[in-house]
Amino acid sequence: MASATAWVPLASLLLLLLLVAGAPSQAGRLHLSHGRSQHTKPVCTQPVYNWCSSWENSQICETPKECSALWRNSDAPPVSVKLFYETLCPGCRSFLSMMLFPTWLLLGNDVMNITLVPFGNAQETSVNGTWTFTCQHGEDECEINMIQTCVLYLLQDDFSSAFVVINCMLSSYNVETSLNLCLKLYTPFLSEDDIMKCAKGPIGNSLMHQNAMMTNHLSPPHTYTPWIVVEEKHLENPSGLLTMVCQLYQGEMPEVCKRNASSITKQILY
Ligand SMILES: *[C@@H]1O[C@H](CO)[C@@H](O)[C@H](O)[C@H]1NC(C)=O
Ligand SMILES: *[C@@H]1O[C@H](CO)[C@@H](O)[C@H](O)[C@H]1NC(C)=O
Ligand SMILES: *[C@@H]1O[C@H](CO)[C@@H](O)[C@H](O)[C@H]1NC(C)=O
């Protein structure tokens, strides 16, 4: 098993490879636009993870080929993947950033339907009609769990953006202070004020209670975090995620599933 510090450059390498795959068309555009300066083409201003979110974006950002590998024509429903986690648990951070996020980049929302439930081993008690929470890693963790719950709520129609912000936070050196920069980088349209309003108010309180209910009603009950549930079944081996999703997906086999999934997972991890 490689040490945790060795994972980080390799996970970054995978992301880099994904970016490089899009590079030739970028270079082509730069080259072309020299000869045709009188036509102004629409400029690709979306963050990379949005280039495949619509046909228009893929045209403007010149990634139709890369995106077609992610788009599925079939009616098969995506495989449900639920992650029950807490924001300051190192195992949760590494699973989300080094396994779940890269797997999602490879498969996309059409193959994987991810539900993130920040609560984990926290406890709740009801005091005069509002809930108070106690978290395994202290008050900071409760606050960050709540912030991520509100990010997911405020971006409920845009899971990709929510996931990118959450991955940015959990992969940061300092999770506690990462929110503002992650929002500026990926979702400048969402303000920290809106998130804090949700996090400190009744909406956040009731959303966190829903997280508690979902976590406490798991069957079988969770015994540790991160607790991963794929199609209602607990996944014991986190590094089997890609293989499991590939096996369960009923639609046309995604390209990445045709390759040896176990060796791709190894490439992600080591
Ligand atoms: C994704 O999962 C959620 C929660 O289980 C569900 O409500 C939603 O309908 C699913 N979306 C798709 C496209 O299957
Ligand atoms: C609950 O509400 C009652 C009446 O409003 C108050 O006396 C009591 O101190 C409150 N308890 C807590 C823990 O806030
Ligand atoms: C896939 O890769 C693993 C490990 O790299 C290897 O043990 C296995 O035989 C391969 N399977 C196939 C079908 O090629």
C-alpha cells in the first residue's frame, strides 16, 4: 500500500491527464484564430468540469469528442452511490478526493448518481424544537458539515458545481478556511454570505436533521466512516468503486469500463 502522501501527486496526475486530453483542440483553436481575427468566436469561460454539461458548452469549449465519451444515449438509470461522511475524518477526505471524485470525472452524472450526506458519527439532540449536534472531530467539524450541507442544498440543481466545491474544500490543506477560495474558484455566483445564512439558520438545522435521519436509518447501520452505499448495498472495499459501478450500470458500457477497471483503479490510487 502506498503512503497517503504518495497518492496526492498521482491523483493530480490523473486530473492532468484528463486536462491534457482536451489540450489539442485548445491548441487548434489558438492556431485557427490567428488567421481569422475579424470573426469573434464565443469564448469558453466555463470551468473545465462544465465543458460537458451541455451541448452548447462542448461546442464553445471545443470538447465535443471528449464529451461524447461521457454522454450516454441510453435510458438506463445512473447507478446510485451514497457517501455518508464527516468533513474532518481523514479517511473520508481521501476517499472523496482520491476515489469518488476521479471515478465521477471518468464516468459522469449519466452513469453515477452521487448523494453526499455529511453527518457521519455525529449525534443530535433536540432542545426546545431545534436540533443541536455534537461531532466526532469537534465543533469545527459540525460547522463544516453544515456548510457542505448548505452548499449541496443551494446547488441542488447543479450537483457538479456542489461536488467540485466540496472536493476543493476536502482536498485543501486547511478545510476550515478553504470555503471562500473554493467558492471564488468554482462558483463565483454563490456567496459565502448565502451559505452562512443557511448554515446558521433554521434551514441548515433542519437539513442536518435530515442527514442524521438518513444516516441513522442505514440498514445495516454504519459502523465507521466513510460509509459507502452503492444501490442500497454497503460497499466494503472503497477501491472497488469503479468496478462495482461498471458492473451495475445497465446501459451501454462506458469506454472506461471496457478497459481493465481494476488496473485503472490502481492507476488512480498509486
Ligand atoms: C438520484 O438519486 C436521488 C436520491 O436517491 C433521487 O432522488 C434522484 O431521482 C436520482 N436521480 C436520477 C437521475 O436517477
Ligand atoms: C427551553 O425553553 C424554555 C421556555 O422557553 C426555557 O426556560 C429553557 O431555558 C429552554 N431550554 C434551553 C436548553 O434552552
Ligand atoms: C486486470 O488487471 C489486473 C491487475 O492489473 C490483473 O490481475 C487482471 O488479470 C486483469 N484482468 C484482465 C481481464 O485483463
